Amino acid sequence: MPGILAFDIGTTALKCALHDLEGRILAKASEEYQLITPDADSVEMDVETYWQAFKSAVGRVLKESRIDPGEIRALGVSAQGETLILVDREGRPLRRAIVWLDNRAQKEAARLANALGDRQAFEITGQVKLVPTWPAAKILWLREHEPGVFEKTHKFLLIEDYFLFRLTGEYVCEGSLVTSTCYWNFRARAWWKEMLEQLGISEEQLPHYCESGEPVGNLRPEVAAELGLSPKTVACTGALDQACGAIGVGNFKPGIFSENTGAALAICATVNQPVIDPGNQMPCHYHGLPGLYMLHTFTSGGIVMRWFRDEFAAMEMQVGKSTGMDAYELMGLEASRVAPACEGLVMLPHLQGAMAPEANPKASGVFYGFTLRHGRGHFTRAIMEAVCFIVRRNIEVIESLGVPVQEIRALGGGARSRMWKQIEADIVGRPVVTTTNEEAATLGAAILAGKAVGLYSSVEEAAERMIQIKERFEPNSENRSIYDEAFATYVKLYDALCPLFESREG
């Protein structure tokens, strides 16, 4: 039976999964790697480390599945954004990859903002501000600080581009990933010439543009042999990890909103055309489907729950180890005994500053309103509710832009908690839907690849066959007024504390 191999290149791990044509996972593997941090602002990775992780994961999947490599028709990719790789004329990396987390190009980002303007950049690229994260700033830094490497660079690539080149020998890119380079015009789907002039690079130094879900080429024979795959397998353009995740839960039509609660909370709302927020809060990206866009941003998520688990749930962690139960599940059981709105306890989950939509790096975490009657279960539930309040805040911003949100598709670790998803449905007042496949990013990449090689006539047909709904959580009308009041307190609390946040040092 034909299969589709898909991989997700994350920040600290690479996942690989073999899907059948009904979306079921036949085998999967994950390989972790360590980021290299030479100083406080620098985050890098040896490019070969990514490749070896991929090679190892593919080998494990082939061994577990025992599939005939000739049955693997397509290879799809989901990738982290903004990680920059420079190669010479032979396609060999000239230095370590500069990972998206890298913050060294602060002065260069400011120079680009002064030269071109944040607002113009927003209108052209969909990114609200020129910051060190974007590859444009990284390239300018390289020109200034590593001129020898800069001069030798044949192609400036993102991590998906590099993998597709190594697999097929072709230099190609796609829109969802290049949106946040800040040198691509996401309206015209063409390189932004004025930005390229500022960077001192040419269009010839960038890959050829293709849409997501297009065939790039067969695997090079020597690469197929190295990986244990067939040279007849076709590598295909994929998408940004969050776009793949959205596709993998069925979020590719206007009206659907997806949230991925992992360490961070990533949100995506599909739209038919670019939407530029006049309040400069909500970035807009090209989607993983031709002609579609997505309002997409990050904010605080499961990292707050992880902090609370590590610092205050040692017993649950110990019990979990001895019984095989998840510590989060045990914490959730305790929180389930607490009434909605936690008897007046409200949390601001801004342990690393407030991200979208407030965008306040000086904000901090706060528990407000606790008394002698409050226990640990109240605090656990307050964290869950706070993350859902953030979802509601972002939905309010999105709807203020004229974009309706009718349904939420949930993915990531947070989607495993039935209690958390019911809280979310109650707080946002909309249905929350979970799906059976927990590897939504690889499933999205598989959907795109399956369409690319003609296993399905369209992404819609592929999704119809490959995505299975697990559960649908309808809002509980009895909790609406309770949560409306708690949410109002949450908003007032943040607004009231802003002057104190601003006066904080450090």
C-alpha cells in the first residue's frame, strides 16, 4: 500500500512519520539535538546535525514499519521558520545555521527599520516590525561581521530550502516559510527588491519560488541510497510548521481558527486575502495553500504549566514516574474539582513578558485574588483558564479586523487534556475540536505531499480522507456569565498593572 513519509524540523528535535493514505501513522520517530549558544544573543546549529537527525529518524521509521521503500510515493516537509543557512556553489554550508531564536542582529534590524520603515515592511511582508529574528536582519549582520562568508555565499536558504536541495539538487522555496524573511513581498509573491538592495544580495542568490504542495523532484540516487529510500520517491514543497499544523487539523478555510498549545501557544486564522492590522498587533502570513493567507502569531502557552509542574508538583511527577501516569493528568484531576473561575483567583501568565496581542516585554506573571480557601488545584486551573483568556484576547483582535472565528481546532500537547479544551470552549464561546492524529504538522506535510504527487486530486480531498475528528467540545452556557466576569477581571488586572510593569527594572 502506498505511503507518504513526512518530517517536521523543529527547534530542538526532528520528527518523522510514515502515513498511509487514510492518515494513519504506520511508524514514527523523533531525534533531539542541542542548540549551540556561543553567547547570550547567538543561537546556532551545525547544519549536518539536522541531516543526521533526519537520516536516523528515517532509518528508525523504515525499520519499525518494514515497508518496501518503493511504496513510499512522496516525501513532505514541515519546518521551523527563519533559520538561515548559507551555501557555496557546491551546496555546502559555509557556516553553522543561524537559528530563528538568534538575537544578534539588533542594530541591523534597527538600520533596516530606519531605511525602509516598519509600516512599509508590514504592508509588504505581513510582519509587524523589523526585528533580529527575521533573516533579512541576519543577512545584513553577516555582511557586516563575516564579509568573507558573505562574499562566498551562492544561495541564502531557509531550512526547508536546504533539505529540498540536498534531497533533489533543486533550489526551491515556498511562501509560508519565506513570508517572515522580510525580503519577500507576500502580496505579489515576489522578492522585495528594495530590501534586497539594502542587504546587498541578488534574486539569483535566492531559491526559485514554488507553491506549497508541489513536486520538486525525485530523490537523488546517492541520497536515496544513504537514507534507505527509493530514488523514485518524490520530494515535495511543504510549509511552515504552524501552517502544516493548521492544515493537519483542517484549518484551511476562512472561519476556522487553530491553536497549538505546546511550550508556546501558536494561533492561526485562515483568510482569503492579506489582512493588515491597523493596530500593529497581528502579523499576516502566506498560508500553505495557494492564494490563502493566515493571521498567525505566538504567545504564552504550556510553558507556564510546565513551570508550575516543575516547581510545585514534585509529588505528581514522582507518582507519574512510578505509575506511568502523566504528571499533567494528575494535576488536571486536582484542578477538575475546582469550580469555573477558581473562586475569584485570576492569573496573568506572562512569565516571559506578554506576547500577542499585548506585546509587552515588561509584563510579568501574577496570581490575583487568592485567599485561605484556595489550594493548589485552584492555581493549576487558574493557569489553564489564563491560557484560554489569551486565546479569547487574540480572537477579539482577529474579529475586530473583520475576520470571523466560528470554530477552533486544537493541536499540540494541550489538546490531550479534555478538561482544558472544555474550559477553552466555555471561555471563548465557540466549539473546540480535537483530531485523532497528534502529529498534526507531519500530517499536514503528508497532505501537501500526497496532493503534489497526485494521490489526491486536492488538499481538500486529502484532508477529507486523512483527518479524523476525535472530539468536539461545545460551550457550556451555564458557565458563560461566570467566565465573562472572570475574563473582564483578567483584562482589567492587566491594564491596571501596566504602569507597575513599566516601572520594573530588568
